[in-house]
Amino acid sequence: MTFEKTLQRSLNGDQVALIKLGDSLGDLAINLLISAAILAATLWISRWAAKFTRRAISHLPRTDATLQGFTASVVRYGLTLVGVLAILHRLGVQTTSIITVLGAGSLAIGLALQGALSNVAAGVMILIFRPYRVGDVILIAGRTGTVKKLDLFNTELSDFDGVKVVVPNGKGFSDVVVNYTDIDRRRIELILGLDRGCDLDKAIAVLLDLVKQDDRLLADPAPWANVVELTPSAVNVALRVWARLDTYWDARSDLMRRALTRLKAEGVALAYPIQLSEPPTP
């Protein structure tokens, strides 16, 4: 009788264990299905939010593909991270400890990569405030060139000789940047050294007349020409006139060539440097 009772209890215990195992497997299956649904919803929502963010930013003034792609990526990966944490919590994983470990790891990585992270921060600020953008001609860190690429770490230039120049974004945000493209007009200044015996009024009239003959040179602001400096061998006369940015370089070169030709034809002589000999040694 005792053996039968023991066997019966053992069977009952096995049945209870099987029932509990079945319940656990059922709960696990349900959690896995819910987690799969959360994952699918997270991926769909993150992609939709990234596309929506890209379209929304594209309608804002003064934006380009770099800012759109960066912001869309931040939104997508941020939502994906939230979804992954929700899945881990559903599966019974203590997300608090994971967040703590990630925070400590991020702090250690941040201390080890201070320079790189400062460039990332500068890249974000450049993308927001837009001191320059892809296609602009800029002077940065002592180098002049056309911006070919702008990411979170570096700004890539192509200088006038076709050389690739990579400048850390920290230089672009903390240093002085000269943008030659983000303007609609630019001033041309020519300084000509004329002979001291020439007719200065005639020379100035010739220069101002040259401006009127070129439609690329603007009448507003008004052109200006006058004497700016006296040297031992010359009288320096400056001509200042404005031109549209798209015609600046051609107009400037043509103006210099026509100025030399016209002054020579009008009998206005250019000055030549005077070599002063040193006094003899006593």
C-alpha cells in the first residue's frame, strides 16, 4: 500500500511538473509571438518615421541631403533601440542592468575618444547652423577648396589643384571659416601703380569708363576710383567695383586686361620699381 501511494504521488508530481512546463512553454511561445510582433512593428515604424523626417526636413529652407540623411538615421536607430529594449523586457530580461552597463560603457568610450566625439558634436552643429554646405567654396584651417563631402567627423575639400583635403569638423566649428559661395555678389579691387608724372584725373576717368562698358559690373553699389597710396616710385590708384558671383572671376580678369590696354592707349604710364643703391662705405 505504501508503494502504491508513493507511486501515485510521484505520478501526480510528474503531471504537475508537466502542466507547469506546458504553461511555461505556452507563456514563452506567447512572449515570442508578441516580441516578434513588436520587432516587426518597430522596424516598420522606424522606417516610416525616418522617411517622414527626411521629407519634413526637405521642405525646410536651407537644407540639403546631408542634414536629411543624418536626422533620419538618428530617428530610425533611436526608435529601433526603444523597440529592442521593449522586446528584452517582454522576454523577462532586466533592462535596467543593461542600460546601466551601456551607460558605463558609453562613459568609458567617451573619455577614450574625446577628440573624435568633439568632431561629432561639431559636425552636428555644422549640420544645424550651416556655415557651409556641399558645393561651397570655403577657406577653412588655412586651406581653400570646394566642399565635396560633409559627415559627422570630417569635411572633405577639393582645392583648386584637384587635391583632396580632409579637415576635422572641430576646425570648421571652432575656427574662422570664410565662405566665398554663400553670397550673391563680390567686390573687385584693382590697385594699379602709376607713374608719378601721369595725369591722375585722366587715369581715374578711364577706369570708371571701363566699368560702364561692362554689363557684368554692377552700378549699385557705385564704382569708386581714387588714389590710395604714395610710394617712392609710384602713385597707387585703386578701382573698386562689384560683380555678381557667377561672373566675378571672368569680369575681374577682363577688367585687368582692358585697364592695362586702355591706360597705355591713353598715354598713362605705369610705374616701375626704383632700385636705390646703398651709399658707399666710408
